[in-house]
Amino acid sequence: ELAVENLENCYEDSRNAVHYSGLFRADYQFHFAPQDVSDYSIEPTWTRVQEQDMIQLMHNHYQNIQIELQTVEIADQIGTTETKIYRQYSITGIERDNNTLGRLTLATGNLEIHLHKDYGYWYIDKWYDYRGVTGSTWGKLKHENS
């Protein structure tokens, strides 16, 4: 839970963005939703370095980002060194250039995060993004801020 909380903190407070890449293993991969790959010609995966570049740009475009993660029907798989968590997400924020629009829903969908424990600390190993019923995905939001 602390690893997921740190992920939220990096999005919600720009001062934490410098620590963002430290949440991921060196061989980390983000897997975009398959529909986003085909609909928007997005590469299927990206790396820890691309994640760090993206978070800086996202904080330049949006302020007051809020992430809401809710449990889903799929049970988390908690192990001693490997864990898989499943959540439904909603991300909102305010555009820095046009804050008269108010709070916008930036992304909604579902995620699957694989964590691996190294030397007593949990790191994100793989992250799978899935489209929800409506809206843009987290992956598409990342891609737009890359």
C-alpha cells in the first residue's frame, strides 16, 4: 500500500515528482491499453525513463491533480516478494493555462500493477492499463504528456 500511496503522492504534489522514477525497477515496463495502442498509434510499452520525463511535463500542464483508486472485484495477489494489485482509477486536475474550465476528468479506467520486493523495498515492476467504460485512460494521459 505504501508503494501505491507514493505513486499517488508523485502525481498529486509536484514536489514529489523528482522521486517518481525511484518507484520503479530498472527494467520496469508500462503496458498501454491495447485499444489505445491501435486507436492512437501509441507504442505498446515504455520505460522508467519515459515515466520520469512524463511526470515533469504533466505537472507543467496540470495543477491540483487528484487520483482516486478503488478496489475492484479481482482480489489482490499478495506474496512475500511479488504482489499484483488491481484498481479502478479516476484522475482529475485543473489545466494550468485555462483554469477557468475548473476541475477536469483527465482519465478513468482500470490498472494492474505488479510489484517486486528488492532489499526490503517494494518497486513497481509492470503496470498494465485498461480502458474503462468511458473517458480517456491513464496511458493516453501519459502519452499526451510525453
